[in-house]
Amino acid sequence: MDRLLELLACPACSGTLTTTWSCRDCGKQFEIADGIPNLRIPGDQRTEIVRGFYERTPFPGYPPRDSLHALRARAGRSEFARLMDQAIPGDARIVEMGCGTGQMCLYLQRADRIVIGADLTRASLRLGAAAARRFGIDRVQFVETDLRQPGLKADAFDVVYSSGVLHHTPDPRAAFGHLVRLARPGGMIVLGVYNAFARLPLRLRRLAARLTGFRVIPFDPVLRDRTHETARHDAWLRDQYQHPEEHRHTLAEVQGWFAENGVRYLRAYPSAVLGEEPGELFARAADNWRPESWLAQLEWMRTLGHEGGLFFTIGQRA
């Protein structure tokens, strides 16, 4: 418990928290329910709309009769998840900001790693915490908090991971600045956002869906695979096609955020170097030539567009 608690902080003053969930510095008391502390300061109206959206349909959800073996097998089919797991040391302190229902947190909790899963939405966190209990995982702590005023210790994490989150915030560029502060000097930052090019196929599918009142959504393999899992089918439909806040970004734009916040760019996933095979996720790419990266992003329309067009940018805090 102490090792988990030392990675959390008072969202009001950044003070140290006690085992009774009060702040030693300002005295503020926080509630805890279902093993999940509420360290969230209410956000602006747009943030609260997004929070309410996910309270109604937690994302991504768990299949019926799920198990730890099945979860790891599912995650292991993702090359990116395997590369993440291989790159992270066995004793790392990891935070996933915007963890949703917590699958990646549970997958990455191996060896002596400590994982904090943080999210705005308690309904999602409850599903993650319940799965952790079922699977017998005790070195994951789920926390209800907001990136703008996080209940997380600054400069504390070896790996800061956020996937599919910043593009749903009112100001993704500013949100990234808050994210960076969580990493220790030399810590790794892994950021997943929608790519402006790779998102185009889904935007066309969304247009067709809107024209038919969402009765027809053509060429979506995820919806097709979840036909018999109503909750997960509906969660994907709402998240991808009916979200109240969405932004899309180019690699150059995200590299600009990295430079502004003292983060050394290492690579993109998929690679922005044409023909480069994935290897060490935390190693520097062979090149960083902007014309080549534009061509790679056009290719991502084909390779990423069949799902949601999400790409990752990896960097290291100075």
C-alpha cells in the first residue's frame, strides 16, 4: 500500500496523502469506495460532458467470463502491447492516464512493476478494479482523477502512458504539458492520439452512419467482431462514432508538443521511417525526416484506418 500511496498526491495542493486519504499539507479529506480513491477536482463544462459520456458507456469493457489468461492472450496479439511490455523494466513505476476499464494496466502489471490507472470516470474504474480482484492482481491502484489537476505525484513515474485520451480533451496541447510533469527526469512518455490522415476512413464511415441514423456502419471490423457482445459493441460505436469531443493530430504537431515540454522525440509507432521494422520501442528511430513522415502517415490510412487511426509517439523527458 505504501509503495502505491507514495505515487499519489493531493490534487488541490500536491501534498502528501496519508493512509486515511487525507492530505498532510492542506488537510483535505478524500473519499474512497470500491478501493478507488476519488482524487478528482471537478473540471470545466466540456470535460464534465466527456466524463458523463463515459459514465454511461465505460470503454472498452470486458468480454463475458474474462480471465487473466484470456486478457494477456488478447493483448499479446497486439504487436504494440508486446513491444511495450518488453521495453518496460520489471521494477518500473507506471501510470496510465485515461486508463478506461484498465486492460492495459492489468496486462503491464508483471514482475515488480507498480501500476497506477487514472481516469475521470468511476464507472470505468469500477470495472477495472473488479477485474483486478478477480485476477488476483494487487499492484495496480485505480484512481479517479483529472489530468488538469491530477492526484498523482509529479516527477515520479518511469513510464507515463496515455492512449486515446488527449484527443478527447478541450486543449490537447495543454493537456500534454500536464502529462509530462508526471514523468521523472529520464522517464519515458508514450502518447497515443488520432492521426489526422489515418482517421479519414473512419470519418467517412461516420458520415455514412449519420446519414442512415446509425443503422448502417460499413467496413468496421471491430463492430463486426463484437456482434454478439452487446455492451462492448455499443461502447465502440459510441466512442468512435458519437463522441462529443474529438481532435486529430499529425506527427509533426505532436513532435512540436514534445519540443515545447523538454521531451526528446524517439520514434513513432507505427514507424514513420518507411520500411523500418518495429524493434525496441524505447530506442531512437533510424531517421526523422519530415517528408518521409508525411508519406508514412498517408500509408497509415491503409494500415490504421480500418480501426480508429490511432498512432503512438514515444519520447524521453529531459
